[in-house]
Amino acid sequence: MDAKPQQNPEPPASPLPPEGATAVSPPPPPMRTTLRRAAFGAVAAAVLVAGALVAVPDEEEPAATPAPGPVGRAEAAAAAGSPASLSDLTALIGDRQKWVETHPSDAPAWAVLGAAYVQWGSRAADASSFPRAEKALQRSLAAQPGERGNTQAWTGLGALANARHDYVAAKKWGETVRARQPKSWTVYPVLIDAYTGLGDQEAAAKATETFGTLRGGVAALGRTSDMYRAQGWREDALATAQEAADRARTPAEKADALHRLGDLAWERGEPAEALAQYEGALRTDRGHLVSRAGRARALAALDRTDEALADYLTVTAKLPDPRYVLELGELYEASGLDGDARTQYAKLRELLGTAKAAGVNESLTEARFEADHGDPEAAVELMEKEWAELRRSAEVADALGWALHRAGRTEEGVQYAERALESGVRNASYAYHLGVIESALGQDGPARSRLEEALRTNPDFSPLAAPLAEEALESLGEPDPGGPAEVRPPSSQAAAPVAPEPSGTAGGAGGEGGAASQEGGGSPNGTAPGGPGAAAPSAGPGRTPGGEPGTGVKAAAAAP
């Protein structure tokens, strides 16, 4: 928005006499005083002129551009598709609130205000911001309907739906905007989040490719890294995330990129590396509370429990996200502090109630809590509802499979647990859950393989579940020598060699069989890129069959 409210300074005191008073002229000074002042004035003028001749260059240098203030930084971040710091968002919200008070028909200003509320609510875990966001966006549409070109407000409603985890509604808003303005890059982050939440990896990959083509830069690199991670291409995710961190410019952008690197290190079982990345994010932006939560997780894995608890307490006091309250409760429970754990679990229930009242769907966190610490049947009901409403991500599949097992319906749960692990995401919890389920079904061989995978992927994936995974694996014992009899070839006949699968399975990025076919989480062609210019996956958006970057995601994301 071009027009901005201006600060109105206090008016200067009037030099005129009060109304009705008679103006009296002061008497003229004596002649000697006049001559003395004239002499001093001539000398002062000569000094100023001489100084000017010395100080002023032949060509006047342009004045330096002043650094943008908080509002300008927040606007610049939005224009780049990057996050803004919470302090800058606060300034932007205050600025737009003042403006719309005197300009109530300014539709773009209302849309900006609504979008800022959405981002604030998401980053600060402040569910109370979402009703304000919705009100502002509806005021924008009242001033200028979406059918008359106000797709900015429609995009804001899509972002709001994603923040509330209503991915079906977010998909509707995003696709409505895309149908009218397919070249508008601002709608694609909404579509990426919606498709990801619904478990449609193929559509999410295509939206990511288009976003990279239309926008490029650090934001597109981050989205591309997330896509590779969801497909199990961990080396590619790491290389792209590192490139985003190297190219980040603002503190908020840099902190976000370093946090992503921390998450990737954590998921591959490197808590010391994760700790270093999270601390780098906090040095860049002290208010990056999600990185403080990540640091707490890494500290707990490094047996620095007291420091981890202190970080978690700081985070949950300032960022009341149910996920972090659940993590804190489980760390207390793993440390034998059952009373403190119960306190956190009670706080979690309060937060879940507050979120529900604000229209935020926190059923995934609630189901995870109920399955392990409350009522597994309630967890099943929550996740079956999500599945019926087409929210079929790997997270929901894993939570549903585990809830069914915990509720005594193990045979029903195994198919969902398998689906979560086959999605391509290298998540130790998914492997652990499937291993326990297979063990309960008497499938010792597969169960042993899954539990080993969980502990190999991340030995400290959970302060409560990781020790249970070790116990479950130990209880299975060693496999029979030579493997199961039914898979050994007859002694009189050698086993025929099996032809390797061709590189680059059909379906592309996000298609069935694409990411899940990779062993070890590497690239489909077996290469392990070590940096932004390293070899890329052999199939997927923007990739040629030989693995070189094409014109899609990574090539476009690197564009300035």
C-alpha cells in the first residue's frame, strides 16, 4: 500500500499575540549596537562562506538512504515472501490499525492488517489473533469483494485457514485465487501448506515448483528444502536449506533458515549439530522461540536435562504452543517428575480448549496426548474424523495407526502406520510405532527391522519412547541364523540375480513410489549432495532424468 499514516507532531507555538491584544513594537536598538551587530554579522558570514568553500565538494554526493523502520521491514518481508520478526509485525499491526480507523474503506489496508494478524498468531501461538484476522479480512472484502479484484483478502483467508489447520478450506481459497491469477506468486505458499496438510505430496510439489519459478530467492529455497524432506531426500533437503541460510539477509529470514537446518540435524540423529544451528538462530533473533524449543529438545538428547527444562519453561511461558507443552510434560515424566508432568498435561488440556474456542484444530496434538497419556479411544475418534475429512498426511496416518494400536485395535492400525512410513518422511517415531505394532502382531522380523531403523535414524527421538524402543528391540532377541527358511533358495539351485530398479521411478516428486523407494534417505540416484551445486535427485519437479537441475524448483528457487 503506497499511502501511509504520518506521525502528527505537536504544532509549534504561535508567534502572533493573543487575539484582542495590542501589538507593541520593541524600541529600536542604539546606533552603536547596530553597527557592532553588523560587524559581527559580516565576520560570521565571511567565516561561513569560507567554510562552505572548503567543505562543499564540486559535485554534491547523494544522501544515504535511511534504514527502514519496523513497519518498512515487515512490508519488505511480506514483499519477499519471507517471515517478519514479531516486533516488526507488532509495529505493522499498530500502523495499519491507526490507518483504517480514519480510512475504513481502504480494502488493501484491511487485507494487510488481516495477514499480519495471521502471521502474528502463527508465530506467537496466539489463537486470539485469528478472530481479529478474520474480521479484518472480511472488512476488506466488504470494501472491495474478491470478485472485483480483491484476491489479496482471499489469499489472507487461505493463510488463516492453514493457521487454523483447516486445510480443506485453505485449498478452496487458494485454488480460487489461482484460477483467477495463476501468475500471482503470493497464493502458492497457501497452496503448498494446504496440500501438505492434506497429504497430497504431488500437488504440493507442483505448487512448490511454480512458486520457485514465479518468485525464487530464499523463501523458495526454504520451501524446496521442505519438499525434499517430505519425500525423504535428506541430502537434497540439507543442501537446499544450507543455500537458503547462506543467502538469507534479514535476521528473521536467517533465523528461520538456521532453524530449518537444526530440524534436519535433529531428525537425522545429530543433536550436537542441531544445538549449534538452533543457537545460531537465537543469536540472530533472540525472539525466535521455536529455535529455543528446538534447543531444549537437543539439550535433552545430550543429557543436559536441567538446561532443557529451563528452555522449555521459557518457551511455554511466552509461546503457548500445545506441542511444546506436551514435550515438556514428557521430559518431566521421563525424568521421574510425575507431579510436574501432570501439571503440564493439565495446562495442555487448557490450551487445547482455548484453541478450539478460537477455531483452531489441534486434534493431531490432542490425539498424540490421548493415545499415550489419556484415552486412546478418544484419540482414535479424533483421527478417524480427520481421515474422513481428507486430512491424510503422514502425521495423521501415524497418529491414527498408533491410536488404534493403543486402543487394542492393532490389526486395523497397521495399515495406517505403514502408510506413514512409506510416505518418504524419515521420522524415527513412525518407524518405532510400526515396529511395536508389527511386534504385537507376531511379525518379529519386520518389527526388528523397524525398531532398528528408528534407533538408527535418531537414537534420542523421544525421552519417553526411545528407551521403550530399545527395550522392545532387546525383547525380540537376535534373528535366526541364516534368516527365515522360507526366503532361502533351495541348496541345489542358486538364486537368480535381481535387476536393479531404474533410477527415477514414475510418478515424479510426491507421486507414489517416488520418495518411498529410497533407502537411507538419500537421493534417488544414490548421490549425496554436499552443497547447493551438488548432484540432485533424478526425478521430480525441475529435474532431468540424469539428475541435473532443470527449469523447475531448484533452478527457479535460486533466482534472485
